[in-house]
Amino acid sequence: DDLQSQYDLERMKSFRNVEDWDKREFPWSKEISKILKETFKFEKFRSKQLAAINATLDKKDVLLLMPTGGGKSLVYQLPAVVNKGMTLVVSPLISLIEDQLLALKRFGIKSDSINSATTKERRKEIHNWMTSRQHGLKLLYVTPEWLGKSKQFMSYLQKCFSANNLDRIAIDEVHCCSTWGHDFRKEYQFLGLLKPMFPGIPFIGLTATATMSILIDTQKMLGMDDCTVITAPFNRPNLYYKVIQKPSASEQSLKILEKLLKNNYKNQSGIIYTTTIKETEELTKYLRDADLQVMNYHAQLEPDRKKKTHEKWLSNKYQAVIATIAFGMGIDKPDVRFVIHYSMPKSMEGFYQESGRAGRDGKKSDCILMFALTDYLRILGMASSKVEENNARAVLNYSLDNRQCRRSLIASHFEEVWDQSNCNKMCDFCRKNTSLVYYDITPACKTIHEIISAANQGECKLTLLKLVNSWFRLSCKEFSLPPFAKPDISRIDAEKIISYLLLLNFLKIDKGYNLYNIIFYLQKNQVPTGKIEICLPASVDLKGFSRRDINKVKDLEEEIEPPFKKSKIS
Ligand code: ADP
Ligand code: MG
Ligand code: ZN
């Protein structure tokens, strides 16, 4: 199995020879430049758009990896105008489809959509359009649900194909096919049946996800064995990456947010992401009470209210939208100056995509992640598979690592597709050049293990709060504390140490349930065999812990293993 995936990886790499598609002269080259300017009113192609368009017009199957906002839609919309028949576009959300149809209307390109909301008469009309070129339908959008459940539609698609009217099938957000991905959708599995149904029809899959295992899986799922993989650069040089430690008291973290909006981002536009609907409400109330123009957004709001909020934000009547990840696909505001993750995202892919909504106009914009261990525990609680747990761990790793550029941390996650150019001081690590120290936290690990053992003997499990309280020797009635000295550090530093012990596998999470909630307990995991050293900014003072100053440049170069590497598929 390992050999097979090694082989697949090599094969994928050999498809990366995209220079040919970028350079060669094709019979359609003049025409597509003209359409770009006259129909779409764009000056020039963006990086890799041309290559992908050439490959798909040459009837190759294409997998296009391009970051959010990179311009993936044009890559199937423009060929649809060049070709004589129609292009079928599979897109996951009706709202996304509607946005696209609106844009296409402005360009004067005949396009439509069939979905469960389409009336019978309209459906009939569109079915009719599908069966002949004469009607001039260029793009037809459907959701994967619709394809999977409407036999009638499939039979018209067959007719469309037999009438030589089907030019191409485009699948947007194609990573949803892969069960490895962070947003797998079971409706996408049906798409695996399409390839053999339409021999000779070029497929193009588009995604902003760039993890190799997901890509290989997607490619297999769709049966696109010989596809050309085209990758646009993922590094966004104008985005400034920063992590802020979130105080444990919520008033304090709200205050930080308020200050950011009032001072740092005054008169600027942004998005604040948080995890739950309730949180979007709480944050919005707090910030509005502080005289800030903000509004919340989540999946359960009325379509009207969503639309209004979106519009007011677009026209800068709202400074920020406080949103769950429902505020995402299809958001295309060029001057978003900040994206703040008020609570931790579920995966690095999610983080990259959400923060990628900043700075589409190419100007400097900030991507801030506010980290708290409790948020991590909550994400873990929602995780329903090993894959999701690993996704969350990768974000924990990003949040805790003080030893390297944020860009290289993101790059190591996205493996080869990330173009490792210079950060140019566009992250908190590179800018501050903070001096760092190592702290030996082995004794803390030992104490914490002893506390947990004592608790377990007393048939008691410890939440984060209880563990920290016990470590600080605050009242503990359920079990008797073993002897140890109370640490002379702040609660936040205590939580930080526990975060590292989790990241390094010396602690693990044990899930429990009460009537209403999932509860997380901390349990012992590996027993340390050597010294556990963690790297912190020199300004952090852990009293009573042994500290070793380091020569930043030298020691970091010598560093061999990062504390956590994303697990590869095996
Ligand atoms: P993606 O699907 O990759 O997130 P979109 O296709 O939605 O990106 O495009 C993002 C934005 O970029 C849109 O506003 C689109 O009009 C614009 N765009 C696409 N291609 C070009 C181009 N060649 N020149 C200028 N703007 C472009
Ligand atoms: Mg898109
Ligand atoms: Zn950097």
C-alpha cells in the first residue's frame, strides 16, 4: 500500500510539467485573449489561468489548484465561450451558483441552473436547451445533490452528450470528493460515476485545497487517471500572519477585539471568525454596545438577513462581520484588511482559506489567530475521526510554535505546492526577531501525571480547569493531592505548559458526556524518557523552571525535528 502511494506521488509529480501549457502557441490563442478583454473585461491572465485554459481546451483532464480568490471560475467560463456546445458545472452551493450566474449575466453569457428550487416549466425549457446547440446555452450549473438524485436530469445529460452538445464537465470545490479532506461531502461520491458515462469529454476539477493525500484521493475518486495537475502559487506575500494568546477571561479577550477594531483597524474592513452561532451573537452584542458597526452571520439566519448583512459589509456600513465559517464561499471583497480567528479553526486548510479572504487587492492585510487551549479542546470534541483530530493538532502546532516563520509553518503543511519565497517580515516571528529561551518542563509533566494518577485513584477525572486548580493546590475535595510545590507561574502559562504536553503526546484527551455537553478530561499519555524542553519568547518568565538561553539563529538551524509533523497517509 505504501509502495502504491509512493508510486502515485511520483506520477502526480510528473504531471506537473505545466510550462508547456503556459508557453505553446495554440490554434485558439488569439481568440481567448480577445474574449478575455472583450467579454470578461480583464487586462491579462493571472498566474496559471492560461495554462489551465489551454490544457482543458486541448481536451485534457485537469486538476487545478489555486488559492481562494485566484480566479478559478474563469478557467472553465472562458473555454465555455470558445467552444460551441455547453459546459456542465457542478458546484456545491446554490448561493454560490447564483453569484456566478449574476456575474455571467453581466458578461452577457447565456447560463442557467437546475436545482430542486427550479420550477417544472423552467426545467422543461432548460432540458430542451441541453439537447441542441442552437439554443446557445453556454454554462449549466447543478449541485452534486441534484445530479445524484435526478434520473430525469441524467437522461437529458446523456442526450446532450449524444447530440454532441456537451463540451466539458467542471467540478468546483472538487476536494469535497475526498474522505481525507476537511469538508468531505457524500453527494460528491456520485461524481465518480460520470467519467465512464461520458468518454472523451474533458473534466476539470478546481480546488483551493492542496494537500497531496487529498488530491490523490480525489483523482482516484473521479477516475481522472491521466490528468494534468496545474498549481498556482499558494503563498500570498501581502498577508501578515500573527498569533495572539487569548486571555482565559472572556472580558479580556473581548477587550482585545474591541481595541483592534477601534485602533488598529479603524475605518477598515474585516471578518471575525468564531465557532458557534451563540458566539457570533455574543461578540456582536459586546462590540455593538461598544459603538462598533458590526453584524453577525451564520447558516441559520434568514436568506434576507444574510443578504442585507453581506451588502452592508460590502458597502462598508459594517466594519466587520462576526461569522461562523458559513460566511465564506463566494465572498469576494477586494479590500478586506483583517481576518481574525477569534477561536481556533478546525484545520490548516480552513485557516488558510478563511484568512485568504483578506487582501485580494494585493495590499497588506492581517491574518490573526487568537489561541486558547480551551478552544482547541472544543475543536477536538467536535472531531469525529482521526483525520479531524490530526487537522486540529496541526493548528495547535501552528499556534504554539515560536521557533520559525509562520509562512514556513503553513508551507510545511501544504507540502510541495507552497512556493517557499521570502516572508519579508510579513509574520510576527520574522518581524519581531524575539529572543527565545528553552524551558525544561519535565518536572511539571511529572507533577501533572502524579495529580492525574491521584485523581484517577479517587475515581475522579480532571477537566482543564480542575487540573490547573489542583496544580495550584486550590481547594480539592474529591481526592487527596500528592505532595508537590505549588508553581509560581500565571494560569495562562500553566495552560501553555499543558498545551505543549498535549502537543507532544505526554497528555491526551478523554471525552465524557453529561446531559447537555461533551466534557474533556485530561489523561496521562506517554511517560517522558528524556528532558522535555519547550521554546518560548524570552519575555515569558516561568519562575522555578530551569531556563536555557539560546542563540536563536544557531540553535534553530541545528534543530532537527519539529514537535509535530502532520501525519502522511499510510
Ligand atoms: P476562486 O474561485 O479561485 O476563489 P474566482 O473565480 O471567484 O476565484 O475569482 C476571484 C476574483 O478574481 C473575481 O472577482 C474575478 O472576477 C477576479 N478575476 C479572475 N480572473 C481575473 C483576471 N484575469 N484579471 C482580473 N480579475 C480576475
Ligand atoms: Mg471559486
Ligand atoms: Zn515569517
